[in-house]
Amino acid sequence: MIKANELRNMTQAEIVLKMSALKKELYQLRTEAESGRIEKPHRIRETRRDIARCETILREQKNAESRKA
């Protein structure tokens, strides 16, 4: 699980890279779940929430930039 404070300390590019890695991980977890060989099914929910956290922090940063301009 990624903490929001950790994400806020990252640049937008780093967050986008992290988010793409999480999406790949989510795909792998879903395929494992389909085949019935997933060991930790709770990781699917955690990964989805981590992706949502990344998107939220990116939106916060973009809104902060637009307010400054």
C-alpha cells in the first residue's frame, strides 16, 4: 500500500510511472484470479486503491498548478 504522503513527495512523472506499474500488476493479479491460482486475493483491492490514490494526487497537483497560473 502506498501512502498519500509518499505520492505527494513524488513528481508527476514518477507518479505516472508508478501508476502504469500498478496497472500492469493489477492485470497480472486479475489473470491469476481468473485461472484460480492467486495466493493473495486482497492484493487486487489494494492495487485498485493505490491506482486511485495516484490519480487523486495527480489531480490535486494539476489543480494546484492551475490555481497558481
